Amino acid sequence: METDQFTTPRAPLYDIGPALSRKISDIIESDRTGRDPERVLSEWVGSNIFVSRLVSWVKQIQVEGGTAGFLPNVFRSIYGRVFSPVPFSFLFDSPTVNVHGFYLGTDKIDHFFQQGREYCDLVRRAEADGVERSAAIAAAVARGVKQEHTYYGTLVSGIYSNADLAANYAGMKFYVNLRQPVRMRDRARPPLFESSGEGWRLRAGADRDHLLQAFLSDHLDESLNPSRYRYGRDSIRSRVRDRCDAWTRFYADRLGLVARSGQGFSATWFGEDYGHWLPPAEEVSIATECGTAALSHP
């Protein structure tokens, strides 16, 4: 249920983004009932809090001449010597995948499609009751923060994952955009799908192979958007330091994104509050452990 992007694969992973984008489009377009696309999609994904039907599908993707997922042995990950409130919870960590060029744990896919739907529903119900959209979104984010402090994070694994919350927020944007325009990075995006006599169909001009790409970002990568660790902080700190060279080689194109808590891109979701929380005194990250020498690695 957790993920480790500090421990990197030996080679870049195969990009499953186009396959996943096509799958989402196919799920929605295969329905002929005329039901709202968000309902069709969320029902197909399912509500299993451990591994959804969609993530099970992702884990079965086979590629030629490459690797689709990477999962280090738990004892060789950054969590190898870390206590968790629920015994053995780190035995069920999520593999890292590459989705449209972004590295993230498969747990982020579930957050995107499950909690993202929850956020979307909360916002729509609040707006129906007369609440302004900004206040409705803030309330949805507050609920996600509470969940991350409890049964989706700290209460189970001792980890408050900012990347989880970013995935929730991005998923909310995606679900809204299925039928309605949405503002993304100072740009209005038209609805992705249009109603037809045979159900909902992808809007003309929308790219089926890159349906999800605009909603993904390095916010979902826990090495670029680090978590707050309640337990085992010294052990995690030591293991991150041991991985500095390998990490900087693997992420050579993203070293400019590394910054201390609250000072970089991850503090907000493109200027919008998504619940980021990492007290600077408790930070364990590439910025705090690898230093400027490592970040200037050729």
C-alpha cells in the first residue's frame, strides 16, 4: 500500500500511459446505458481499498523488450527497518510504474480513480447545496487530509503521503472533466466526452492514447514529492543517502525539481492547495540528504 521511488530500477520502465489511457476510454465507451461516465468508470474500477480491479489489470500488462513495473524487495527498500502500526504492512508495497513519463506507485492509480471520484462527488453535492466551488473543493481536500492522517496513511503505515493527496486532487479534476470543462494550469480544458445515442463518446480531437497525461505530474512521485514519516525516520534517512548516486543518475532530467519542503513545485498543485504537509524539521528527502554535490551529478 506504500511505494518507494527513492530505490530506482536499473533502466527506465516501459511507459504504460497510452495503454492505461486507452483502457479508461474503452471502459466508458463500452457502456450503452447512457449513465454518467464517472459512474461507469468508478463502478468498473471498484472500491477495493487494497488493490482495485484497474490496478490488478495494470499489474498484468506485458511488454516486449522492457519492464512495466519495479518493486524492490521490502528489506532492500527504504522501509526495510521501519516500524508500522499495522504489522507487516510494508510487505504489501506497490510497484513503481511509468505513466506518461511520470514515475508513481500503482497505489496512486487507485487514489486517482477512487478518492478522486469521492472528491468529485463531495464537491458536486456541496455545490448543489449552495456552497461555492472553492469552499467545496477545500472541504474535499480537508477530508482527504483526515484520511491520510488515519486509515489511508499514518494510522496504518506511519506515512503521510503528499503524493497520495496529489493523486486524489488530480483524479477529482479528471472526473469533473469527463463531462464538464475544467481549469488546468491556467488553461480551460473542454469536456473529454460527449453524450450520444449510444452512450458517451470521446470528444472529437481528444487523444485516446494520452487521455490521462494532462492530469499527471511529478507530484505523484514520492521521491520528488516526499512524505512525512512518523516512524523510522533515521533509518529512512540513511537509506535515502545510500541511494543518492543511483537516484540522481536515474532522475538526471529532473534534478531541477528538487527543493526543500514548501520551497518547490510540490507545495501546491499548480497553485492550488491539495493538502501538502511536511514539517521542515521532519523532512527526509533528496534535498535534505543528497546535497548540492549529488544534484550536480553529470
